[in-house]
Amino acid sequence: MDKSKVFFTDFKATANENLLQKLRRLCISAGMKEIDFEDKYAAIKIHFGEYGNLAFLRPNYAKVVADIVKEQGGKPFLTDCNTLYVGSRKNALDHIDTAYANGFSPFSTGCHVMIADGLKGTDEALVPIDGEYVKEAKIGQAVMDADIFITLTHFKGHESTGFGGALKNIGMGCGSRAGKMEMHNQGKPAVDQDYCIGCRACQRICAHDAPVITDGKAYIDMDKCVGCGRCIGACPKDAVHPTESNSNDVLNCKIAEYSKAVCQGRPCFHISLICDVSPNCDCHSENDVPIIPNVGMLASYDPVALDVACADLCNSQPVLQNGSLLHENCKGCQDTPGHHDHFHMTHPDTNWRTGVAHAVKIGLGREEYELIEI
């Protein structure tokens, strides 16, 4: 079987070609213009960054991608889904405010921001997948309404999945709040009664009469609960929260299955930038210093091969002296680049390879790739 093609360019710039021009050349070289964009909606899935985090991709990069779509007659929009946890992106209004605060406005990117799963994270499409772990993925409706799906990913470390790459951006990022809960845990929420005010918002949104109010406090009847997660979005006090998490390996496999649900049946194109490689996700309201130097920009039609290529390039880099990788888990390993896994060393209880293996198993992409440097 042929290897997947992954196109690569470094971050070196000249007076004749800046980084934005280089990203444009990368996308075109990798075949982005071969997609028929004419009069089609193109979702550009990106992480806008939690407020307070500064490691997320600059909006200038998003404009390059949006401009290519528009040049080909398409209608691009930047999108993400609401978060499951408390923060600045848990509903569409706060999420858009955060996107604008971090520079992702129509004026800077040339296209609009749409939060794919709606105001409270309940606007979702149920996508049959019949996977080993997921039978019906809960995907933000606007993502599934798009004719073409593009990812623009900041490649970095992640405390649960090892790294956050294209698959994480697609699978977890496109899941509605209920979808995120399905990936992260066993599927049924609980109520922290210290925060519950007995307002019955959870009762009003539940189709199965699972929330019960006793002595002015709610609790979830687990026999009735189906794990849809809508009560999480409805609670005004964030008293309803996910329960016990699955293992990180199962999480990786669920993300792969959600990614397949998003990508199947339509044109997709994937871009990853390896820069400001923080040890944790951009979902944090802070970011630590990078664990390795900036590497470059990559693009491919295959999100699996893209993630593997990014990981391989990262693991060939030396460890930065003032990063958490060196200080916490990797004493002396800066002397032997390429002989260990930076992401496993940063978060020893993670194994990103499980997600890659499952993605290959379900036919999402290939692990073998040909790196084409431009």
C-alpha cells in the first residue's frame, strides 16, 4: 500500500517569502486547491485558545486558509464546539467573546466565527459510526452541515492524550458537550450539591426525568439517565459535571472514532503547525514555556499520517533547557534527542500511539507516510 503524503516546510523565512506566504505555498503544494470549493461551505476547525492562554495559533494563519477557500469560490467559517468544563468557552457567547479577544474576528481572519454546537452546546448532529466504543457520535451541527472540512491545528502536548494533534482537534474538538462527555467518561453526569440552587433547569431539559429535586437540591437518577449531557449545559451554576473518567487509552480510541464520524463522506484537508509546543492543551487558561524548539508547518489529506509525522519531527528535536519536560521528567535527555518520546516523558500516564493504532484499524488513515519537504 502506498504511503500517505505529508508536506512539510520549516519556519525559516526570507525577505522574499514570509511565514504566511510559506503556509499558503504549503497548502497549495499539498493539494488544497484540488478540492472543489465553488459555492460550498467550508468549516475550518481551529482552537481559539482559552482566555489567558497565549500558545494558540495566531489568527493570521487562519486568514491564509480562509483566503484560499474564498479564492476558490468557497464560503469559509472558523469553528469549534463548546467545552465540557468551566472556563471561557463553555457557551457560544463566552466562546465567541474569547475568540474575538484572542484575535479571531471577521476583520482579522476574513471570515466569521461559528460555534458549531450552539448556545449551550446542545445543537448536535447524531452521526452513526458503529464503532467499537461509539455507536452514534454527537457532533456539533454546524460542522456536519459544512460541505468541506478543514483542520488548522496547533500541535502541542496534552495531559490525557499525550499530544494534541489533528485527531484531537477533530474528534474531541467537534464533539458537542454531550459528545465530549461520552469521550471523557462513562456517560452519566453527577450533581455537586454545594453549587446546586434547585432551579430545576436540569429537570426542564431532560427527556428522561433523570434529575430529581430533594430538599431543594438536584441529584441524577442513574437508572433513568441516558448520558446525553444536556443537563451540563443547562445548569446556570455549573453544578452538573461528568463523573468517572475512562482510561486515556480508551479516550484516544473514542477520539479516533469521533474523528471518523466527522471526516467520512466528504472532502477533508488537514494542516498542523508545530510551534510553541506547550506541555498541555490550549484549553488551559495558562501555558508553560515550550518543551522543544519550533519545528515547522505540515499539511496532508491523511490526519493519521499527519499526526505521526508531527510526533516524529517533535521527537527528533532537543529538549529546551527551561521547559517542564527537562525539569520534571527528563533529566539529561537533552543530550540524546530522538531516543525517547517527548510526549510520553511529559505525561507518563499517556500513550498517543493507542489513538493512532485505532484510527488505522477503523480506516481513518495510515501510519506510514512520505514526508515531502517544500
